[in-house]
Amino acid sequence: MSDTLKSLRALADPTRLRILALLEKDELSVNELQEISRLGQSRISTHLGLLAETGMLVSRRDGRRTFYKLNPDAGVTAREFLRLAWRGARELPEHGGDAVNLKRVLARRSEQAQVYFNQVAGRFDRSYGPGRSWQAFGHLLLRILPPIDVADLGSGEGLIAELLARRCRRVIAVDNSRKMVEFGARKARKNGMKNLEFRLGDLQSPPIDPGSVDLVILSQALHHAEDPAAALVAAHGLLRVGGQVLILDLLKHRFSQAKELYGDRWLGFAEADLHGWLEAAGFRRIELSVVSREEEPPHLETLLAAAQK
């Protein structure tokens, strides 16, 4: 097959157009391409192999990782095909989400603290250490918390709220289940936590005064919201200037049974969607990362998002 026909064949697939567009500005590893596109690694590797055959891409090894970039020595014909591919990629529905995820992945490369945390987390369970546990570390980290006011939205029975109340100045836990609110309030009274208050309300209009808290937490709550974007607008309104929102939720998945088993309204969220909603709500300094993946099926992944008002 001629080089021209190989190139035409390569441009006939939307996924390969997405890959070429992602590599327009910088080289990326296979894992990074997988994270950005949310496609399987074997599928991405197959597409990369076909693109490399056309001479549009070159690769290099760095330890266990393989990086791909546009071929700087590509001929005139190959460069013409690349320009055509970029134009075609901009017409794909995935282009906007890919651009957001690419920006996030490239920004994370320079965050050495994140790299270090990953190394620490990877070592944690490798060998036994007397007295070393996540529970102990959790208590240690609680001591770092300053005296702030916190809103825990979609708090459930208030596990996180109860922990935070041990150090924070005030914690307001909001849930739309009357039984959960009554249970949490009873437990708070029993434990003498006068700075922990439970209120009945929903995520779109929490019963908290505007601009009255320093931190809003949405822990595995947003996928229960009727309108997640509106919930984030509401969270923004609760915060003082400079306050933060922290979100733990599921990455977009296909485990549809979650709706019946757990009452989920949404099957998780794509990073690009969550980033877009936070931005539209008025947040800045938005950071997103996948922080855990279940070892057992359905292998649900947890997404952490942080942003500032």
C-alpha cells in the first residue's frame, strides 16, 4: 500500500483524528492518551501503530512508558494530512472534552507534589509497618485543619461531618433524607458536638446563608443531584471569597445497576463535564484527578475535584 493510501486510511477513523489533535502541541504517553480519551489501552496502541506506519508519528521509550509525538521530519505530504486531520478533529463532538482533559494532564506533569503522593501511596501497603495505617494518618491530617466553617452537602448520616467537627469551628451537614438528618443530629448531641448542625435540604438550594462558609464538601453526593451544574452554582454561592469546594465522586462508568442498587441519578461524570460546570459556576484554580480505582468489578474509579471561589 502506498504512503498516500496509508495516510488516507489513517484519517478515516475519528479516534485517530482525536489522537493527532492531542499530539499537536506536545508529546503524550500511551497512559496519558488513555486518560484523556477514556479509551482502552489496547485500542489506543493499535491506532498509534497505524499512525506510526504513515510516518506522521514517532515514539520513544522512557522506562516502562512509551511517548508519542508528531514526526518533526515528516514530509510535505504528511504535514498536509496532519493539517487536514486537525481540521477534522475540531468537528468531532469529543474535541472540547479532549481539550479540557489535555490541559489538565499537561498541568499535572509539573506538579511534583502529586508525583510524590503517588509514590507514597504506592509504597504504603507494600510492607508492614507497626502502627502505620490510613486511620492513623487521617487523625494526623485532621490536626492540620484550621478553624474554618464547613458545609457538607449530601452528608448522609454525617461520617465526614463528624470527623471535621472535631477540628473545624463549625460544620453544617445538609441532606435531603429526613431520617438521615435526624440520625446525624441525635448522634451529634450524644457525642456533645455543639459545632455540628444537621439541616434538611437539597443540593440545588441548601439551607445555608450565602457567603458564610470557607469550605464546601460534596462527597459521593453529586451523582444523586437532580441538576449537578445547579448544585455547583449553589455551592459557589455559599462560599466566602477565597473559599474552596472539594468534590469526591465517581468517574463516568457503565455500571447501570447503580441506579437501582444505590439510587444514583448519574453514572458518574466525565472530567471535562465536571470541569466545565465548575468553570461556569464561577470557580477558578480548578484541579481534577482520579484518586482511586476499585480492584474488583465493576472497577469504579473515584474522581477528586478542587476549585476556589
